[in-house]
Amino acid sequence: MRTYLCIVAVGLAALVARNASATDPPRDEVGDIGKAVVLSGTLEFLWGDPLPLGSGPPRVCYQLFSDDGERWDLRVDSQRIDLAGRAWTFNRQRVVVAGHVLADADAGIEVETLALERESDRDDTERFRASGSQPYLWILLRFGDNPSTPEQPAWFVTQALGPHPSLDHFWREVSLNNIDLLGSQVVGWYTLPQPRSYYVYDIDPNDPGDEVNFARCRADAVALADPDVYFPDFIGINLCFNGVLDGAAWGGGTNITADGVTRWYGVTYMPGAWLGWYTQGILAHEMGHALGLPHSSGPYGQTYDSQWDVMSAAYGTCAQSDPTYGCLGTHTIGYHKDWLGWVPAEHRHVVGSSPEAHMLTLYDLAAPAPPGYLHYVRIPSGLNSFYTIERRRWTGYDQNIPGEAVVMHHVDYAIDDHARVVDPDGNGNCNDAGAQWVPGEYFYDGAKNVLVSVELADDTRSLVTFTNTPRSPVYVDLANGGYEDGSSVFPWNTVYEGYSAAIPAANVYIKPGSYPGSIFMTKPVTLRRNATSGVVVMGQ
């Protein structure tokens, strides 16, 4: 992994809790190289995506906006951040950081310990919820030594607020009409007061190559635009440059003081290249980071290999593109839509600890669901891990997904908070038929007690059976009440529950009776009468 100013790859102490001292001096008094510091403030994540996507590993920058109003770059192993709580736990949260001031950074700390300031914040999810209008400010910036104007401001106005494929149109569809970009504005072109080399240069002597000085870019951009806008009117800022940055596009969030108000903004740093702000899918990817979303991927140790998610391969297959705005982004996955609060309770099913066996009806993730249909199913696979199920179709911006199918992801918080496509064929391609679950196919994780089978798919729905109590054999008794797990002692009381709970090639024993409802059977199981006499009637 290429390291960046804000991260190192090896050798730091374990991340454990430590209380901040009320007597910690402000930054101008602790700037001595090697001096020990304990600071509290808000942790900020910034993701860097090398362009073209997949040409290198992702980068992550961690910054602390401390209580004295200063910002510190944190050099900390990203894997330790994941193990200690990941972006879901730490991003935008108040934390306590202990470490030493670095010799090779203008305002850096080598982190020894990091913890939430309040452990009760660990399960806070409200900070990621996004609803209503999310006005963004496009600030167009020319480097001081580059007078070029690649596109006129009207080009960006249409990119922001025009019809398909504007970002307003994109986020309305992707959010299931939970957000829009109404109120967004484009300002500039402004000429930065310094040449590119002032903003992009070799900041970290331990890491070859140039890095972006985000603080310099942000400060000068805000100063230039401030006479023309009132910053608190906006939720986020897209900084669009007329030249390349450090080979990457960046997205995340930060606290900014402008017009007398200090508050959080989502911010992107977009280079002026074909795979920068020119490409709708790339800008959508970075705006996803600005909303707080991490990456997703396949299960192969890559980051940008999944064409199922704008937060991985961004624009998927690029089957749908625009002659002006380039390859269009795909939808993000159900896990991320749920993360941002875009999946209503009536369209999501989260399995608890009690035995369950169900046949559920999934609806296209790219369109609002009618009553009785689901967008998102989450099945636990351990204390801090789970599978997700969603249905994907070539609808709207999902024209760029690789196929029409049920898609599953696995999330394991013991590793990180990323969702990885479930692809059992292990061939290194998480977009082919192995990851596309169609009628007649089933997924069985015997170690985690998860069984999912796709029974039917048509233009309007996919029927999926699942259970967290897979069994062989399975027992059904219409007269049973109370606790049910499919055992002979506690049989299910409907045939479809028994079928849902049966592992492949199992026997389902059914007590005589009239069982309402029809079932679709594509998984290999055998239905047997569980009695020496009597009639089993189904579908009445």
C-alpha cells in the first residue's frame, strides 16, 4: 500500500482509550518536534481514489479538528482504525488522540492511542442520515500558473442541476427521492493566488511523489468565493481544479469556518481531467465519500472491482454514458442506502436472533418499492458480521451494472466496515454469473447458519427464501404454535417456512392438513407426509 502523509503502514501501538487532559496547550505551544500531546476534537476522514480507478490502492487521510480550532494530520495505521472501530464508528465523531508531534509534517501527529471521547457515541448513526435538499457549492479554481478555462460555468450548472444526467437527478434516483441538490450554486473561475506547486508537492519525505495540501486549497478557495456566497447555505463543496492534483480525486468531510460559522461540510477535491470532474460517475463516487460512505468491493482484496456500486467501480460497465458528462455512476448498494437512512422500515428486513424462515419479495433497488416489497434484507452471520440481499435490474442509472440478478454482500466489522460481494466461484471476478443469484440457485453458509435461495424472478419481483435455522430434516405441523425452529419438537407451521429452512437435498416432513399459500420450489428438497394416513393439501 502506498502511504500518505496521514497514514503509515506498520508498527504503531494498539489503539486504546485514554483521557484527554484539560491542561493540554494549544498547537502554537506544542509544536516542538517529538513533544507528547493529548488532544480532543472531531475526527475527519478523507478518501483518495487513484485515477483511473484501480491504477493503485486507495488512500485515506485522517485529520483531527481539535477543540482549539486547529487541524492536525494523523499518522496512524488504517488497519488499526478498522480494527478499533472503522469509519462507521470514528468518522465525524469526537475522539481523544495521544501521540507525538512529527518532524516531517507541518502539523502532524504520530498516533499512539485513539478512542471515542464518549463510548456511548459508538452506536450513533444519525450523523450519517441525509434527507431533503443537500445544496452543494461548485467552486471552479485555476492554478496561479495555469490560466486555462476548460469549461464555462454554465457547463457545471447543468452538471449540478440540469436534467438527466445531472448530479441532482442522479442523487434523487439513488436516494429513492430522499435527497436532492436544489439550492446548489456554481462560482468561479477564480485564479488561485499561488502556482500549482504551492498546493501539490512532496509533503511527506517518507512517501515518494506529490501530495495535495488540502488546507491550502481549502483556505484559498474559501477566501476567493466568500464575497460571492454565504457558505452556511450549503451542505457540501466541490472544489473543481483546472489541472491534475496528485493523481487522485478526493472526497470526505471537514469542519470549515466561513461567514462566522464553523461547521461540517462534505468536500471533494476534483482534478480537471477526463477521470476527474469531467466524468459524472467519478464525481458521484467522491460525493458519496462526502456523504460519509466508504468503499465496497469484491472479496479479492481489491477496492475498485465491483461494478455493482458507485462506491467501488463508480460507473460500472459504462454501458450508459453521456457525450458531455462521460460515464454515468451506478446506484450504491443496499447496505449504503440503509447507512444513509434511505430505506424505509417497511422496505427492509433485519433478521434477529430468533429462528426465522421466510419467503420474501424483493423489489428493484433502483426504484421506490410498492407496499409489501423489500429493498434490503440483512442476515446476521456472527456477532459483528452479516449478509445483505438486494435485487438489481437495468433500471435508471443501474444500466451500468453487469447483470439483472439478486446480489449478496458480506460485511465483517472485525475486518472493516466495507461490504464485499458474495462470489462463491472464487475466480477473481465479482461481476460475472458467480455473483448473480438467479432462480434455482442457493447460497449456504453452514458455519454461520445462513441459507438463501432464489425461487423466482420476473419484471417486477424476485422471490427469495432464507433462514437462519437451516435443517435436515425439517418438520411442519399446521397445528403448531409458539416457538418454531423446524425441529421435530418445534415444527414450522407453514410449508413455505419448512421449505425455506431446509438445506439442499433435505426432507421436509409435513403433518396432514390444509396449508394455505403456494410455494415455488427450485431448491432440491423432498416434501413427505409425516403420518401413516391423512392428506396434505397445499395452495388452498
